[in-house]
Amino acid sequence: MEQFNSLAALDIVSFSKIGLLLGEESSNRFLLFIAELIKESLENYPAKLYNLRRDQFAILFTNIESYKWIDRWIKLLLNKLDKPITMDRNFLNVDVKIGIFNIEPQRYEILTSDISLENAKLALNHAKESSTHPSFVYDVSL
């Protein structure tokens, strides 16, 4: 059976505003809390979570049965983030955007880890520009 790999880049929308509201120490706790939520959402997936920079994460899915798994994971994560998070008596609505790059070596002449990450970030930027879609899958037309 064929196995698939995919890379997701995830960004917390308006994190700078959350940081201003909470201050540095509490915003660090907030990020740890979000990282834990992401880890929980990945429990039944062959995936690794990476922190790219303060409010940006990458998730590498390896040997999944189908790219539909990523859609199911996104729904699961968004469901976990649906309720406001309470931090220092503040109720925070967390909005995330996700860029997906399906790693298909047969479709690309050159494919490195850096190129894969750049493609996931391109898809993420496209998702960030959308007011209606929380995620976007990379496609060559980007």
C-alpha cells in the first residue's frame, strides 16, 4: 500500500496582540498551552511537531494512508481551538492558519527539506490572506 508524507506550517493569527495583552511570561505560557493542544490533536497520527519560531509551528506527517488524514487532523485541531482559552483572567479566541505541502517527489524535479518548508509557508501565507479558509494546500500556481 502506498504511503504519503505531508508538511504543515501553522501560524497563530494576531499573536502579537495576544503578546501585548498578556506580557512576555504569560504569552510564553500561552504558546506552551497551544503546543500541548497541537500535540494532543496529533496523538493518533504518525507526526512530529516542530517550533519554527515563536508563534509558528511545523508538523511533519510521515507514512500516512491518504492526504485526507490531514483534512481530518485540521478539523480536529480547529475543534479543539473552538472554545476561548482562559489565561490570566482573559478569554482568548485563538485563530490559526495552516499551510499544507503534500510531499510528492515524483511531481518535483528538485525537492529538499528547505523547498518543502518554503512550499508549506507559501500555502500558509495564502491561508493567512483568506478570511474564509483556515487552511490552504500548496499548488504549483502559487
